[in-house]
Amino acid sequence: MSPRVGRRGSRAGVGLAERIEALDRAAAVIAPVAPESEGKAVAAVLERIDRRRALSAEHTIIGVFGATGSGKSSLVNAVVGREVTRAAVRRPTTGHPVAAVVGETGADPLLDWLGVEDRHLLDGTGAALEQAALAVPSSRRARREDPGAPGIVLLDLPDMDSVEAANRAIVEHMTGMVDVLVWVTDPQKYADAVLHQEFVRPLAGHDAVTVLVLNQIDRIREDERRPVLASLEGIARADGLTSAPVLATSATTGDGVEELRERLVQVARSRGAIAERQRADVTAAATRLRTAADPAGMAAQSSARERAALTADLAVAARVEPVATAVGASYRHRAAGKVGWPPLRWMRRFRPDPLRRLGIGQERDANRLERTSLPEPDAATRARASGGVRRFADSASAGGSDPWRSAVRRAARSREEELPDALDQAVAEADLRARSGSWWWPVLDVLQWLAVLTWVVGLGWLAVNAGLAFLGMPPLPVPMLEDLPVPVPLPTALIVLGVAVGVLLAVLGTAIAAAVGAWHRRRARRILTDRVEDVGSGLVVAEVDAELERARAADADLALAAGTAR
């Protein structure tokens, strides 16, 4: 006969303590994500396990549960071998838990925790249950491995279908406290919905610590007993108890009582029921958490594609493109002041520098932080940023359960209020080299002024001769350029040459400035985009990746707690 009530497949390699710790970690992570009631229920399971592990491990708590009229109290008395609980025709009889105890040492703290006041110590009474516990195993190997007489706390509990709410509350509480569950029913009520739907089925998976007893078997003809037992077993398997034994007893005739007593004593002797119950509870709690907020299905972290899409949306909100365009335009504006045609350079004073107009690097606030004069983002721009954060969260959490997807969205938006200032600072403090020049500016500038000097000399020459002629004085000699198709006076040639060279140099300078300005625009766009990416990484991506990592850890811990980790 197995020392366990029912045998389940072992999960070697994963200790119970490790599974409890894994459940504790998973519960702490999932608590903010799952409904509050689920978190409290699992916390209660962990607390019960901690309290039970701190109490006597030598005693096995066996709870006997049953409906009104099932003969539960009579069966308890029969198993004990003496009357410890009142059984009568009038029903219901049991209104509070009654304990029959084998092994006094360590029992009182355990019963205090259970809240059981009505206690019957069997030590020295010669009761059948005491004698069975003290019996020495018959085989030599069993005697060698026997740790000694086990401690037993056998509880007769109120009727589970009692009309008294307090009695039902006691039963519901005790189903989570005992180490072994004995469900007692009778031929009339063995398929009762209250028993199976409200008590047995919620504890599916506890096969290793569950016994189903069909009492009052004497009320069924012998030829009908096997089909009734088979029917009860089928119902139990449908309830999820795939290996829990189904026994037949009669407290009146004594049929099956000794078998039940021996089975319970053997379970207590093995000292394994406590651990089996806790394994089942941890597995059920892990399953409950996974049902409420399954952390599986999401990626371990956000992908490069998702981060790039977020950066693109935040770049729109930070006005990266207008600033980059302004950097290129500022370069062309300043280049025009250095290489443009000198007589027209003064006109640029009426056209402000595009970067100065945006206030890049020009203004600091009370905290000495640089600020820009970029216009406030309009509704469409703000929607693009907010939508980008939401789309990033939705994409990163794709495949996850709804509670976890909501948690990822909350994480993504947890620092959303910081985004506007952070993006503004990212733009304002970027090293865009916006005020730097180029080596070719002074070269063209010198050439421009030489061209100006050339046409000024020619113009001055003609002006002097005109003045001398007005005064009736002989003019300065004016050489003629005879080699040209049309002879041209040298002063005129100097004017035409100076103006033409100046204009050509201005056109060349404009073309070069346009090309270099485009390079500055691309460089500024790259720098600003990188800084925006850093802001997004710090305020959005890091929060989302942390939440995804918590989900991954919770998933691994739930698998470990449930005994399904690979």
C-alpha cells in the first residue's frame, strides 16, 4: 500500500522550498497586474504555507468533510475507535471542529493555529487509531525505515451544506488548512452538486492528499455496490482528481473502516502529506496567477524595429526636421555674409539667422537649462508623440495577455509628462556646430574684396577723369585694350571684370554653401535623432523593457512553482 493517499508523477530536481520561493517572487511581480482578489488569495496561500512549515512536521492534519446525513461524525468515531464527536439522528450534529489527537508533543500550537478548541488526546487511551499509529511495521525493511509513531490530528468538521453560514465558513477555511482531505458522502448524495462543484472541483490537482469515502455502504445491496463506487470514481475523475482513491465504508457495520484507518495512518507515518499538500497548493496558486495574468507570450525586450518607430514619432514631436532644416539654412545665411557679393551683404541684416529665430542655444531658464524658442507642438504633433508611445507599447507587448499588455502601456506612459522638457533639452543642448564656419569662406571673401577693389579702381579712374574734364584740366591717360574684338578702355574693363568676378564668386559661394549646408542639415538630423533616441530609451524604452523583463521572470517563476519548468 502506498504511503501516500494518491500517487502523482514526481517532479524531480525542483525542491518544494524552491517552488515556494518562486511562487512568492511571481506573486510579488504579478500583484500590480492581476486583479487584487487574485493577489490576496495567493498571498493567503503563501502565508498558510509559512505558518504550517513553522509548526509540527510530526503531525499530519486530516480533515473529514461531508454533507448533512453522510454519517461523517459516526465514521470519525469508528476510525478513532471511541466516541470523540457527537453523532445522532438529529441533523446537523457537528457545529464546530472536533480534534482527535495522537501524539501530544507539538500538537497544541498546531491546534491553536487551526482554531480548534474541542480536543481529544488519544495517547494512552488504547483507541484503535492510537494502536494503529503505534503498531510496528511487519517487514524488516519497513521497520528499518520507520521513523517512529506518527502524530495525527483527525478533524471532524461541520457539515459543508449547513444552513448555518458560520459552519460553512469553517469548512471553507479548513479546506485550505488541513494536510489531507477526506470527503465523505453517502449513496443518496454522492453526486451532490455542493460537494463536487463547490468543494472537490476547486481542489482538483490535490489527488495526492485526497480520499473519497462512500459511507453507509450497508444501505446498498452487495451486487449494486461496485457500480455505485464506479460512478463516484467517474465523477471524481471528472472533477480533476485523476488518482485519488475511492473507498467504501460503513460506520454501522464496520465495513471498510479498518482499511480507511490503516490508509490514513500510513499517510501520517510517511510524513509526506504536508509537503504533498503544499506542492499541490503552490501548483494551484501558480495556475491561478497564470490564469488571472499570464506573463507568457511577450518578447524578452523591445526590438530594434520597434525602437526605431518610437524614435521616428518622438523626432516629429521634438521638431527634429525643422531644426535640422534651420541648421542648413543658418549655414547658408552665414556663408552669404562671408562669400556673397559685398555690395549686397548688408541686405542679409533684414533676414535673421534661422537658428537665432528658433532660439537654439540662446536662452536659459531659471535652472540654467537651455531652452529653445520652438513653437509649442500642435495637437497633431502631440498626438503623434502620444500615439508613438502607445504604438511602441502595443508592439512590444504583442502576444501577451490583456493584463500584461495594460501593464506595459502603463510603464510606457509612466514618464510621459517628462518627455516635452526632455525633448526640448535634447534639441537645445545638441552640439550642432551651428556657429562654426568653413575654411573656404575667407578664401572667397578675399577674392570677393579683390574683385571689389578691381571695379572700384576702374570706377574711380573714370570718376577722376570726369572730374578733371569738368574742371577743364587734362584727364589721366586711359589705355585701350586693343586686343579685344571691340577696343575697351582699361577703366571700363576693370569695372566689368570686377563686377563679373564678384557675381561669379557669389554664385559659386552660394552653390558650395548649399551643398555644405545640406551636409550640415543631414548631420544635425542625425545628431538630433540620436539624442531623441536617448530620451526615448531613458523615459520609454527602459520602462517597457523593465516590465517585459519582469514578465519574463514571472513566467519562469510560475513555471518553476507549478513544476513545469524545463
